[in-house]
Amino acid sequence: MAENKLQEYKCPNCTGPLEFQGDIQKMVCEYCGSEFDMSEFKQSAEQKQEKNSEWEQKQSAELAAGANGMQEWECKACGAVLVSDGQVGATECPYCGNPAIVESTFSGMNLPDGIIPFAIKKDTAMQKMKDFYSGKKLIPDEFVKNNRMEKIQGVYVPFWLFDCGARGTGFYKATKVKRRFTKTVKDSNGQDIQEHWKEVEEYAVSRSAHMRYAKVPADGAKEMKDEYMDSIEPFDYSKIIDYEPAYFSGYLANKYDESAEEVKGRVDTRIKSTTESAIRETVTGYDSVNQESCNITIEDGKIDYCMLPVWMLTTRWNGGQYTFAVNGQTGKVTGDMPVDNNKATAMFFKTLLICAVICAVIGYFVLSDIVTAVIVAAVIGLIVGAITVSSAKSSMVSHQKTEASEYLLKDTFKLTGQNDRYVRSYEEKG
Ligand SMILES: [Zn+2]
Ligand SMILES: [Zn+2]
């Protein structure tokens, strides 16, 4: 098939990728078999504009400026605005560690629709942090000594929780091996040799599905690195209750400074990636499957504004800024930590040495050649040492999430269309 792939053109009937076939001068969809003249195609493509998903958002209740007993602090370094009911003071910024946090008059705030109250007390949060530290081999002793753990603060972090449906169609090139056989051919010296061949059937496969997601979270605090909040997921949403002022007592609350609209892109990306893999998993019974494209639409979105409990501590050390966050409901900890380069070097050589000695002993008996055994042992030792150190370093920083599988409601998954269209057969060596 001699054709140009025009990835940007979608079939008006099934949204599959269209290909221009030079021999018939038409745009062809392998997935549903439709053919279009260029002129005809352009018209119908213009008619079908992709519509944007719309999100429904409740109007949150407000606590008026100057409300009784309410205090407000602003961090001049990172811009975080924190409030409390006067029972607890902010001693330093939990997000950036700035100690010069300025008190000002309460300027009012949107109250959340729901809240998960703190279930973990301060001393438990500190213990969880200690356990988290002690598992890390490369943390500098100085940092542990000066960690000021008692400065940890309980903060209600504003979150946007997204409920929505996702509809998508995936297009795949799939193959089945029909049979295997051998061919007798002549090599360059004219000798007969046996070659392994197979007969392959190619299919154009499409799958459409619909599914729902519940409460995919994104925090509404600009100052908060997304990695931290992603890493302490999930929260147990069955414990969300209506907001009552009493829950704020003894804790700080962070005013949101990122709207749902501003964080929606991050949620979209996570949902799309999970939807794509969920649809892909329904293509079975083939020996190979390659995705050509996948079109996903997010629909019927609803956004809730909730406050979730997080114990926060930011430490500045040797010019760097290190934040720890403890899920105030489950105790899950995340944080970025400095790496002690001397410890990393020591770990590397220790691993290398142990590994090399073991390999050299085994190698000597297997190869019965001391020189080769030593070379092999050194190479394996170097590789294992490097892997050990790099995985230890990676565990010292938090990572952002790129999918939303925890929030996919599995029993809402419905396959709404499937098509397996035979395209051609061919023979292939291998
Ligand atoms: Zn089509
Ligand atoms: Zn700050």
C-alpha cells in the first residue's frame, strides 16, 4: 500500500485516522471502510467541530472579611495565604520555610463544600516522618540533626475534586500469526539453508468505550509542588463530611489561589492517560497491537471544592529547600531530601566490592580463568553499584502522577463499539 499518512485527518464516520491513497485519489478509513473525495471530506470535517467539555461547579459559601476571631497570615516569600480561627498561630511558612510570615486582617474566604478532618495527631505525624527518614541511607546526618521536626504544622489544603465521564475511541493496527513455515533458500555460497517464515494477518481494530471517574484530586495551592500532593494520595473520600467551623480549630487552612479552571489541565491529562490504557486493554486475541490514535472526550464534569488534612514542614538547608508532607488522614509521607555525596560514594564502592568478590569467586570456578573472572566481576560490580546508588537517590525525591487509575469507577466501564476489520495478509521472515 503506497499512501501518505495524514495523522491530523479524522474519519467523519468513526473518527479513525484517514490515509490518502494515491491510486484511487481518495482519503480512506481502514477502520470502517469509508472513502472520501478530498472536497467532500473537507466539508464534512468542518461540520464536525469537537465540542469542549463543560464543568459544573457549585457556588461555595463565603466567610466574610473581618469574621470574628479569624486571623490571616501572608508569606512574603512565596505568596501563600493561611488562615486560622485564632487557636493556633502560624510560626513559619509551611510551604517554603520562610520564618517572617506576616499577620494581617482576615480578608474573607470561600468555604469548602466538604472537609476530611485530621485523623492523625502531631506526634504521630512526627513519628511517621522519622520512620520515613530512617529508611533513607543517603540522607546527611547534619540534616537529620537539624530537621526541626517539632515545627511541623497541620494545614487544610484546598483541593478541587473532579467527577466526570470519559468517552473514547482507540484505533489499532493488530496482527495475528496464521502459520509458521520454513523455506529452503540458497546462501551466498550456493548452499541450501532453512529459513523460518510466518504468514501474518493484519487487522484494523477500533474500540469505543465509556467510563466514569470519581473525585480525581488536584490541589489549588500554587505554592504547593504538585508532586507532594500526588505522592500522598489517596485520601479516603468516604470520610468527607460537610464543612463545620469547628474542624478548623487548632489547624491552619490555606486559601486557594489556583482556580479549578487553572488545575483542570493536569486532571485532564491524568484521566486521558488512564482512559487510553483502559480501552487499549480490551484489544485481545492478537499477537501484536500498535495504537495508531485514540480520541478522548471528557464530559458531564462536576467539581467539588474540599479541604484535605496535611501535616507540612519545609526546611532550608545548605541553600536548598526541602518539604515534607504527611497525609493527615492516612499517615502516608513524602518529601524531598538532600543527598550526602560522601555516603553515596561509600555506598557505591561497598556495593561494588561485595558484588565483585562474589562474582570473582563464582567466576573463578565456572571459567577457571582468574583474569577473565576478575574482569567480569569488575564490570558486574560497577553496574550493580551504579544501579543501587541511582535507585537510592530516586527514593529521595517525590514524583508527579500522570494517571488516574485509582479514580476510575471500574463497574462503569462499558464497551460501546468494537470493530475488527481484516486488512491484508503477508509473509514475513522471523
Ligand atoms: Zn471510519
Ligand atoms: Zn512561603
